[in-house]
Amino acid sequence: MKKYSIVATAILTALASTHSYAAQISGKVVDTNNQPISGAKVHLHGKNHSVITDKFGKFILSTDSDSQLHISKNHYIDKRTDIKVDQGNIIVKLEPSSIESVVIYASGLHKNSLEMTSPVTVLSGDELQKGAKATLGETLKGQPGINASYFGPVSSSPIIRGLDGPRVKVTQNGLDSSDASRIGPDHATTNESLAAEQIEVLRGPATLLYGSGAIGGVVNVFDNRIPTDKIETTTGAASYSFDTVSNTNTYAALFETGSDGFNFHFDGVVRNGKDYETPEYSEHEEHEEH
């Protein structure tokens, strides 16, 4: 008997828990004259679930917690109403309106207002190593909303949403680079993509946090020249690339080590190139017309 009583208790508990986690909310949508409204959309806030009222204006929804209903219908004013899991049948009244209504839904992502206004593109790891070019502009070229100016193989700055020059702030480890490339696009940039560990591109209203001049965007090159953590192991890296158009040889090296809170960082890039080579075409001999 004791065994059967335990099983029965478990079954009842399971049924009770299932009922508590999944409850049906029924209701009816009517107008100011208590006439049913068919074809109204009933949306459960925070869920990707909605139903349409039938010809009697009735609807049934399943929910597992207290929430809010959003009811919308053309030529009626949208309405929101709070519901509870144990709530019975509800009646929602919609007021007619001749003004077109526009419904705006907020993001369902759990982000604060600053994160929502801060579209960020981050290049790091293998993606950065494979896409690293001789200049910062060529490295970021092709990313969403980013292009690059070009004044030779070593002068290329990022263009963010059509803005460049002093309107795009370039920082290195959070500090302003202050090189001549922000004044004239024909000057070389001081930031090396091959020695960078991560490149962050910030665009949108949040760029105003870096000053009124950074209305186009902010590019931050992180190269760990100022280590933020203790370096307890010895690491290094080296890369080589060759450009056939200008016969350019590029060498890059990185070395880091540390002991007892003392950090040592070394990185360097050596680039040696020649003039561009263009193919030569021989002139065709003129033939007499027949």
C-alpha cells in the first residue's frame, strides 16, 4: 500500500506541476458596443506566439507565467492588458479609430540602452590574422558599413558610413593616435594591423562618448603594448607576406614574457616595397585594308 501511495503522489505532483507551468487563457475581444471583433491579433508579450480571434471574437492562449497581451486590429486603437496564469475568461474592449496606427516592437535581447545604441564590430584571432593588410583601412574594408580611402599602398584610412578623416577617431589601446592621417588622407597611419591582437569598430550614437568629432565612428586597435594582466609565460609569433604587384616583403614579429609582475612586450613590422608593375602590351601592326 505504501508503494502505491508514493506512486499516486508522484503522479498527482507531476500533473499539478504540469498544470502550473502551462495554463490556458481564454478571452473575447469586443468593441464599445459589446459587439465581437473578428480577425483581431492577440500577441503574448515577450513570446513569439500570437492568435487571431474567430468570428465570435474569442481566442485561447497558453502561457506559463504572468504576462501582458497586446491586441491590435485595423481601424481600432491598440490595447495592452495584464494577465495572470490563474486568470479566467477576460474581455477586452477596443475603441474605433480612423487614424492609422504604427506598432513598434522593442528588441527582445537582454541589453541596456547603451548596448542597443552601440553597434560594434570586433576583429580578432584567426579572422584578424587572415584579413590583416598593410594599412588599417584595407584591413577593415569589407566589414558592414566600412570602406577605405586609398592613396597608395601605405596610405589607407577607414571610411565609416561615408565619413572619414577627422570624423573617424582612431585610437590605440584606448588612447588617441593623433597621427597626420586624420588631417590628410595621403599620410600613412601609425597603427599596424599585423601587430594588433584585436580591432574594435564602434559606430552609432555612442561614439559621442569619445567627443563631438567622432561622429563617424571610433576604431580602437588593441596590441597589448601596455599589458593589462601579468604575463607569466613566454609567447611569440611571426608572419611573412609577399605582394607580387609591388614586390613588397612584409615581416612581422611579436614577443612577450614576464616574471614577478614585470612584463616585457616587443612587436615590430618591417615592410619593403617597390613601384607597382603594370603589364606591357605590344602594338599591333597596321594592315592594309582590302
